[in-house]
Amino acid sequence: MRWIREHKLISVLLMALVVLSVIFGVSVISGGEGNGFTGVINKGVSAVSGGLSSAAKAIRDNVTGIFSYKSLQEEIDRLEEENQQLKKELAEVSLDRQDLEQLENLSKALDFEYTDKEFKLAAADITSLDGSNWTNVFTIDRGTESGIEKGDAVVNGMGLVGRIQETGKGWSKVVSLIDENCDVSFKLVRDRKQLGIVSGSEGGGISGYMMDAESTVSEGDIIITSGLGIYPEGLYIGNVKNVTYNSNTLMKEITVEPAVNFKGLEKVAVII
């Protein structure tokens, strides 16, 4: 008895083994036929087996659920990453479309003269404003690294903006067409033999005069760069809105509505 008390686990196992052996023997003797005792035992064994099977199934289902959730979360993370990438690509496509529209507008502005000419353009953003009247002089974010040089013409999708006054690595200063120190030689679109000079005037406008006092310039005439001086030929400057005759200088003077909205400038392109 002392040995049994000191080895309880072994004792229980041995007793269980004895009981099972008896049950097996009884089952063999009865030829497998059921009786009251074996029926009870079988039912007990079935109940225990069924409980173990149910427990095993529950554990298996829970484990499967855990792995399914992990797989689902990984798929959600992957789709979220793809979504972010698509948003980025969509934004890039949108920017490309805007640049394309600007280039198309620019081609129209350059289409007044010699459309077979090849221009190299360096697109740039306006980064800072100089002086009290920022539309006269401003700085852009492209410079010598892009091949820009002093005197290069600056345009946008509407027409002539001005010229490069100074440049360095990563920056250039632009003096605009409406600055009083910016003189441009022009000609009429309808009669390109009629030449004149315009420069910036007070109030953000452009004014000038015709070289020939007998010029037939009139209100509504379109003027473009003549090709004389630093500006390429054929850049759209603006439309004549007023013509007067100055008896002191014996010249026809004009005021011009600029093609470019200088107060709304954000992007420009330098012809290099």
C-alpha cells in the first residue's frame, strides 16, 4: 500500500490497463456480441472519443481561423500598398497632362512665324518675387545647369513673358515684358514689313511706336517679335488697343494689351 501511495500516477495507469484488459477479454469471450456491461463501456468510450474529436475539431478550426486572418491581413496590406502606388501614378499622370497642355498652348504661341523652327525649352517655376512690383522682375528655379544664358527669351502658353537678366546654378532672374527697361522690336502679323518698338509702361501695360510714320497700324492688330535683337522671331506679344499720332515726334504711338496675364504667372519656359 505504501508503494501505491508513493507511486499514485503509475498505480492509476496500471489499474486502467487492467480494466481495459478485462474489457477486451470479455469482448473476445462474448464473440463481439454486445451485453449490458460492454454496452455501457462502449458508450463511455464513444462519449470520450466524441468529446476528444469535438475538442480537436474546435482547436483545428481556431488554428485555421488564426492563419486565415493572418493571410487576409497580409492581402489587405498588399492591396493598400497597391492603392497608394496607383494614387502616386495617377498624380504623376495628372502632372504630365498639365505639362502637355502647357506645351500645346506654347506651340500655339510660337505658331505665328516659321513653325518649322526647332526650339529647346526649359520649363521652370517662379520661386520668388523681386521688388515692390513682382510682375516686373522675378526669379525661377532653373539656371545654367539647364543651358540657360543671359538674354534668353522667356515665354508661357500665351506668349512672350520677357528675358533672362541674370542666371546661375539652379536659378535665373527674369525681367518681364511690362518692365520699362525691356525693349522689344516687333512687327504686325497682317503686314510683316511694318516694324516698331514697344516696352513696359506704368500700370502693367505695354506701349511703343511704329518705325514708319505712314504705318497703317490700327486697333486690334496682333504684334509679334520681329527677330531683330535678342528675341526669336514670331513670339506673340499682344494686341494693339489704341493708336495715336504724336506731332512732336512725327510718329504713330500705340498701346498694347499684353498676351500674357502677368499677375497670374506660375510657370514659364525659357527658349534655349
